[in-house]
Amino acid sequence: MTVTITDATMTSDQTAHTARLAPGHQHLWEVFWLPGRALDRNSAITAMTLADLAGEADLNEQHHLWPFIQGWAAELGLTGSDAINQTSRTASLRQQHDRERERTDPEAGQ
């Protein structure tokens, strides 16, 4: 599990979720699974950490990471369950969107 952070983007090797510096802002970030919210850099890192962990097998209230997940989610004004559900739901939507875009990509010869 690795979150890669640059000056303008954040990506993970465990999820399709990304974060990027908000256009026209030097200190505000947009995180894919939190649409419409502008976050500071630290909050964006927290959101990407949650997204990175959301794919963890058997992630529930009994998981050894759950107390951390609850704390990180609280930093974003969410419960642990809400954060995991939201990252999972938006990950599915993004994967569906990416597949649809690949099918209609004229450069792909389809």
C-alpha cells in the first residue's frame, strides 16, 4: 500500500482514487471520492489513506485497523463506515466510467 504524493497529485497503488491540486488554488485539493469538497493537503492525504485501505479484505469494525480508520474518517467529518462505503461506491463508479471510456476511445480502434 503506497500513496504517491507530488506537488499537484496524489495516487495509490491500491485504488483508482486520486487527488489533485484544485485548479486555480495553491493550497486546496480535490479528492475523487469526496466530490465538491475542497481539502487542505493534510486532509487530502488522510482521504487518500482511507481510499488506499478501503480495498483491504474483511475491513469491518473488528479489523485491527478500524480504530485508525475511525479517527481518520472523523478528521474528514465522516464515520469509519461512511468513509469506507463511500470510497468503495465511488471506486466502482470510476471503474465503470473508465471501462466505458476505453470502449469508445477512437484511438483504441473500437
